[in-house]
Amino acid sequence: MTRNIALVISYDGTEYNGFQSQPSGNTIQDKLEEAIQVLTGERLRVTGSGRTDAGVHARKMVVNFRTESRIPIERWAVALNTRLPDDIVVHSAREVPENFHAIRSALRKTYRYTINCSRFPDPFRRRFEYHHPLPLDAEAMRKGLSHLVGEFDFTSFASPQSTLPSHVRTIYEARLELQEPQLAFPTLLESFDQERYPGKTRGLIHLYITGNGFLYQMVRIITGTILLVGEGKLSPDDIPGILQAKDRNKAGPTAVPRGLMLWDVVYDIDI
């Protein structure tokens, strides 16, 4: 009897060519399928809830696959973790209904992008954040994000390589959280910031974007555009016009992948 199994996994995507299998190999999907084959002897395909790009990470990625194996469900996570690289971890496994599909069954997904606008980069977090050495206007960035909430055609925020027939997506929430800088070696220069950069913020800035689906590089392009708002090169009120233009050239650059993480995926069943 075939079982449909869902796994919750996390990974550091730094060393991989993204989640989805491709001719060049070295993907998260490849490593999972290889581990399952070693464990069960089955050559099968796993379906992931997102197709993160090279260098992008996941806090909560859900995958599902069908197997003939009778291994008890409570043993899957430990058994797979002993066969996976250290930068990929299976947190849990459960049997799910036959019609469960990691992509199509997802109700909403949340991505987080982390920007470190402390004066100097953090060598211990460099794989998981983008370093911006100048402070940013967090309030302006927050206002800019608010214009993205709703159902829109996000062509301006999609890679030209996207081949999907529709770029209409719904963003349920777009918010910004601040985290105070954690300085290993505080300097007097930090105290001058409020005088030199009035209204600007130092520390970590986390952008959380929740939607019903995302286009290729969409969150990274949104981030690159909101960074321009934080720098004062765009106004928050420019965002609606960028959306309406449906022109990739009107939006900002594509932010580097290392600051991006698939943060959460929600279904109508507990995963």
C-alpha cells in the first residue's frame, strides 16, 4: 500500500543550486531523494512547497512523496538525518491524505529577508543576511511595503525569465521588524549616527512577506525596491505606480539571495 508522507525540513542553501533538481545537480531535492533511496531502496521524486533559488535558505520547507516503504513514521526523521548533509535537517514526518500536495495544498507562504545595516558585517551571520553599511529609513520602508498588500499583477516585481501565464498574486501581509544591533566591539562612531543620519535605523531589518504564491525572484525584487525606499532614492508612494506599470525596469534591483529564507508554509492540516 502506497503512503503519502510529508516532511518538514530546514536548510542552509549556501552551497546548493536551489531546491529543485536541475541538470547541474547539487540541489536540496537531489540530496533528499538520494537519502530516501539509500534508506528505502526506492527511486522517487519529492515535491517541495517552494522552489528556492541558489543560495536561498528555508526555515520551514514542506515536501511530500509517495512510498511503498513500511518504515514506521516516527523513524523517518532520524533515519533521513543520518543520511543527509549537516546543512539539511528533517524536523518531522507524518502521513498525509492521498490528495495532499506540498505546492497545490499550501494556503499561504511567508518569506523573510534580513538586512544588516550595522556599520560592519557580522562574520557569523554573513550567510543569512545582506549587509548594508549605511542606516535605512525603516518607517519609509514600512510604508512602501503597505502598498503591496492586496491582489495585484506583480509583473514589475517578477524576473523577465518568468514564463507563467498570469502574474496576479495576493499579498496578505507585508511587514517590517527591527532588531537592535548586536555589536561585538562597539565604537564611538555608532553614537554619531542620529546626528549624521536623522530618522535612519541601524541593526537588523527583517522583511516578512506572506502571500498565496510568489513569482520567480519576486521577494528579492520587492526587497531591492524597498531598499531604494529606505535609502531615500524612491518614495513609499512610488510603489503603486511601479505596480501599475507592469514593467520590470520600473522596480529596483534583485536583492542578493543569501538574505532570503522561506519562513513558513500554512495548510488546512497540521504539518
